[in-house]
Amino acid sequence: MTACVTEDAAKPDARPDPTALTIAADGSYAARLAWHESSGKWFPERWTLAGPEPYAVPLPGRRPEEADTRLLPLADGRVLIRRRAADRHALGLLYPTGPGTGELPLGTVEAAELALLPAAPCGSRAYALAPGARSTVLWLVHDGRHSPAPGKARTVPTCVAEIEGHCTGGVWLDRTGRLLALDQELGGRIKTVVVDLERGGEVSPLLQITEESNDRLLLADPDSGLLVLRSDAAGHDRLGWGVLGSALPVRFPECLRLPDAALRPFAVQPGQALAPESSAVAFRIDAVTGTWLGVWRPAERRLRQLPAPRGWLAGTGLWTADGELRLPCVTPSVPCGLARLPASATGARPQAEPPGGLPAETRTGADATAAGGLVPAGIPDRRPARWVRVPSTPLPATAPTQAPPPPSAVASTAFAQAESVTREPYGVLAHPSPYRPVPLQQAPLQQAPPTAREAR
């Protein structure tokens, strides 16, 4: 059969991702491009998440926004905006001013591409990457300081460092905004490096499993030191985890491999100091049958698969320190909603709970040997997730639910990861030296056959 593609269909989709929502570093605000039904145009929209009930404030400018406009909410309620203007990128700060929108220009950056990085952990500074032919420039586009002159920026974009190779990603490793992890491509290989912003952009290696592997950092928790990464050292992409500065090898859990499904981590539970194995991680799971939610903890060694709430802006959300997972949602009746799942449903350990042993279902089979080198980890929880609208907490029977994911996508969670978990001793700093790379070259690699999704 021959498929005919029209000229319009061959063009790239100029519409922004309707699920794209960026959350501030402290979880207080969020921002996205929203669609205006009457005008048929896009405009910035800021969400307030820190109050008793979420609400959205439109921030329309004098003209509609383009599809490639990018937004970054800051902890003070302002929204940094990046607009493309020919071969330049114009930057500014948006804020509500009664019925209108105020804007503070921040200057321009001349570059072919300019990617905004996640806001620094302080919530006020903002950085951007401008990749070039042989190097990547790291820009400080906003330093968080207020100008004494009304309507003027205190600083203009400043070049912080020029890093060899093509750099992407951007993950903060500490709470002060000093250590920034980037995925650096050199000689056709991708390795994660650390950029020390207090040492003039000094670069040091972080992830190096093998010389020939591509190793990328996906997520990091500065409190516990938990790292979530992706590597093809085993011959195909695998999700793994390690601890920043730890002498323990990185693990590649078998439960994070689903047939014909792709997993992407998007949030990690904060506040789990010295307990990386207790930090809960939320995953977006995409398959042909749809998109749903995954929750995993290294200590539990299984992936909990839960149906997503209606209207979830897939791939966005945040954890509270007490283990509650909150997901932004948009429906025709609720244009700005926040669904939440308590710690009892996700298996997350509250911040106030003292560190203890592994769960009973994990300890039972931890030393057992199952067929194929897998260890049973109990029956996965297939009960429907009970999502609760904020701010009220109705009875579980009144909470909106969805049907659980198809059985074929859940079946693989009935097994534990093949590797045992060796916990860090409590009372000893889990990551005393932020400059020491994780010893991933010692990681046990399993030459398991790739799944259908990994082989593509």
C-alpha cells in the first residue's frame, strides 16, 4: 500500500504541546501556553499552586504568542518568557497588573537556538543553553534581583560558561544552584557532566558507565542524592538509579522495563535526606493503548501502575515532602485543576517517618532466586487510583476514577529487580563530595534482550 502525504501534512506541527506545563522550582507556580477559543491564538497563562485551591491567571500581551514561545515560572510569581525574533531570542518577565499584563524586558541573546533550563533551586535565577557547532554557551538570563529603576532590568543576559560539545538536558544537583548537570555530546558519545557555576563553569564528569555507552541523567533529588538515568551500556537503553557521590554501583531495575511502553520520570519526592532508596519517583508511561502513571521506589523494587486522572497534563506533576503526588489537570469544566494521590496509595514514605527496613513484601523475597534470575515482589496493586480534587477531600467513593491500564502493561510488574539493594548507612552523609562522579563503571550489566519499544 502506498501512502500519499500532502504538503501541509509534511510540515512540522506548529502548535505547542497542549500538555506542556512548567512548574516553578518550589512548586508554588506553573505556566503554560493556553489556547484562546474566540481568537484562535495562544497566550501565556500562570497557575498558582501554593494556595488552598489552584487557579489560573491569563497573561496576554499586545499580540498573540508564537508556537515556539517558551515560559519559565519563577518563585516570586513572575513568568520568564522567551520569544524568537529572527536570529535573536527576546527575553522578558511577565506579571499580572490588574486587568492587563506587565512586562519587564531582559534583553536579547543572539543564537540559532536558546533552550531555557529549569529554574535554579533558589527559584529566582534562570539559565539557558545556546548550542553551537562545536560548543554550547551557558547564559544567565535572569539573576533574580529587582532593579531600583521601574520598568528596567537590573542585568542583561550574561555568558556564564562555554562548554565543549553539544549540551542538552539540565538537572540541578544541589539546593544552592551551584552544580548543574548537562548531557554533553562529544565524538558521537553522550555523557553527563557537572558544571560548577561558582568556579567559572568548571566541568567534571558525572556519568561514565563505559567508554562506548551513552549515559544521560534524567532526574536528581538534591535532598537524598538519588539519580535516575538512562544508559545503553547493556546494548540497549535501560533506566537505572544511583546515589550522588556514593561508592555503590548503579542499578538497572528489571521492573522499569515494560514491553511496548516507554517510561519517562518527571518528579521525585523531596525531603528524604539520607534515604535515597525511600524517595518515590513518578513516571509517565506511554504505549499504543494510551498514557498512564507509574510510581516507583528503589526500596520497594516494583513499579506501581495507576490510571491517570481525567485531563492530566501528562508528564507534569510534583511531590510533597509528605509523599502526596499532585498532578495538574485541565478539563472542559475545570480549566485549572490539581488532582492528588495520598502517600498511602503511592507507597511513598512521609518525611516525618523515621528510616526503617525494607517493606515486608520486599524482604520476603530479597534473597530468593526465581526463574530467569528474577525475584518475586508480590502481586501488583491493580485497584483503581482514587484521585481527589483540591482543596476538598471527599470520600473515596466520590473521587473520580478511570479504568486501570491494560493487563498486558501491568503484568511485568509482578517481578522484582534482579539486583539487590544495599542501603547507605544512616548517620553518614550519602553524598559528601559533589565533585566525585558516581562509579557507574562498576554497574552490573544484564544482557537481556531488548523489548519491542527499545529496539525501535
